[in-house]
Amino acid sequence: MKCLDNRLEELTSEMLDFVKRLIEIPTVNPPGQKYKECIDLIDNQLKKFGLETRIIEMPVKTPTPRYALLASFGEGEETIYFHGHYDVVPSDDEGQFSPTIKEGKLFGRGACDMKGGLTAMIYAVRILQLCDVPLTGKICLVIVPDEETGGKYGSKYLFENGFVKQGRLMLMPEPTSGTIWNACRGAISLLLKIKGKAIHSTLHYQGTNAFENMLKVAKEFIQLKEEIEKRKTSFEAPSEEARKSILMVGGICKGGTNFNIVPGECSFSIDRRINPEENLQKEKEELFAIINRLRAEGIDLEVEILQEGESAGITSKRQDFQTFASIVEMVSGKKPVFSLCPGLLEIRYYIKNGTPAIAYGPGLLSVAHGPQEYVRINSLKECAKVYALSAIKLLSRKDI
């Protein structure tokens, strides 16, 4: 442990330099900018550490290429995955891509979600390497794009094509605000477009009012919402309200062209977030049953699927999870709680593939994606230490 502490202090300046260089590359998704520049930076850094790397270019037709990176440290069959993403959400302020440090905090787009966490997991491996820790298995780094838009051209592709095998455990440094996420909600999000016939308001009887039909459609889903909110997850959550399954109506709502024209098209969104106990396909069918019935009643209705992803969860009582929690407590001085992640989380790909997976990272969820996104430098260092100690505890005979 003393070696880890010493190396961590020695590497702090290098870590900060690396994460700042990551933040300076605006890997904005959508649309997926500067991915090659960022993956090359990560690749070069890992090669400096002496790690073998593999860059995978996704064979997909997108305006910009997609790249994932795989690397490993140690030998043996037993595997722990450190999983992270390098894409970030858009920002209206270009200044967010010029990272700054103030009062022990690193500010910038992605500092919290999750280039800070990505740096922590990479340097956890570096610390183990420099301390010459004898592992009985290996750590695999999986670094992906497109997490912010569902992972279709990132994690989903890797799993569907056999690049990631079953392992003992996966750790992911998302901004969990000091909690450990052992479950996540799934999602099926739709944009409903109601078609009408536009005409001057004085001749409204010759048109079809898309807004009025939209109200009929929205009413059906608001009624469904009341039933859905009666369903509660058994997984740990911050409050009783947070246990409820979710249907939000109207996140997007638009239509019409002028006050004196019958609206020819109106649209609104449905954001359905399912609990771990719920089945994505079944919940999707429930939504489309309403849509198809309304179509049969004469409403001209088009549907665009904005995103979909399965829910996932594993009991917090697993021994490896409890071991990880004890290490978090030892390093941070605070006993962490397990909780359901309120949104989609890429643990779902690992759990479906047979690998127990949890998320724990250095950032605060409350500042992720925000105009003042930041990560505390001490939290970065703590996360790197937690990940390194977890690897020692699970993959080494060495006592910590």
C-alpha cells in the first residue's frame, strides 16, 4: 500500500496533464467529433506504459468513424474489466474545452463524465505496473465511444462481435457521487409525429388539426403513466419516489406554423425508463399497442425510436461487490451505499454477457453535462487508488 501511495503522489502531475489533454479534444457526441485524435492520444499513452493495445474501427456508416481500444495488464484466465468512454455531450461554451484548475477542482467538459474517471482507471493500472504487483489474472481496459448516445457503435458492437469475453468483474468510473451503482434502468424513448392537413383557420373544416389529435394521443400515455408509476423496483434507491418506474411525456413538444393556420403536424416525445425487474420488449410492446390502436382509429401517426436499451441489476450482496465497497470505505473514509442508477448504464452489456458489473467513479452526477462541470483532484486520486487496490485484492495473493 505504501508503494501505491508513493507512486500516486509522484504521478499526480502527469495524471492531471493527461486528463487536461483529453478534455482539450472536443469528442462531442452527437455527432462524434475528434474520435481518432482522442483514441490516438490514449493509445500512445498506454504504449508508453508498455501495454499492448488494439484499436478497433467500427465498420459502420456514420459521418465520422468510431473507434474502441482494448488493452490488458497481467496474465491468466481470470479477468477484471476497467471500462470507460471518451465521448462527451455537447456544450454551448467552447471554453469548456480549455480545462482549468481552481480550488482543487478540474473544470472542463468531460472532467466529470468521464474523462476524469477514464484517467483514474488508466493510472490505476500504471500504479500497479510500477509497484510490480504480482497478479494472478489480468486487467482488461475497454475504452469506447458513443456511450452518450446508447453505445450502438461502441459497447454494443464489441459485445455482439465477441471482442469482450466473460470476466470476474467489471468496474466503470461513471460519476456516481460516492455511491456504487449495481443496477440501472433501461429505456425506450419515442418521438411521435401526428400528421394533419394544414389550411387557413377560416377554412378549418377542410383541414385536419394535428394538435387536437396530438392531445388525444398524449391523453392515452398520461393515463398509462398513472399505472406505470405504481410499479416499484426492489433495488436500493435514494428515495421511495426514485423506486417508481418512469414514463415522461412531452420532453419534446412542437408543432404548428402560425396562429391562423390549422396545424398540419405536431410532435411530442415519450421517455419510458424501465426498472431492472421490467422487460424491455414487453414494455415496448405496451407502448406500440396504444400507438397501433390510435392508428386504427384514424389518427395519422409516425414513430421514431430515439433510443432503447435494456435494464440490468445484480444484488449488492455479492462478495466481490462487498469487497469493493470495503475498499472504497478504507480509501475515502465513508461507507458507500449501493443504489440504482436512474438512467442507462453500460453495466447492462456486461451483466447480460455473464460478468457482474458495477459503476463507481470520482465525479458528482449533479455537475455532469453542466456548464460548470468539474471533478475534484483528490477524488481522481482516490478513484485510482480504489481501482488499484480492488485489483490487488481480487487478483493477487498480496495482502493490502
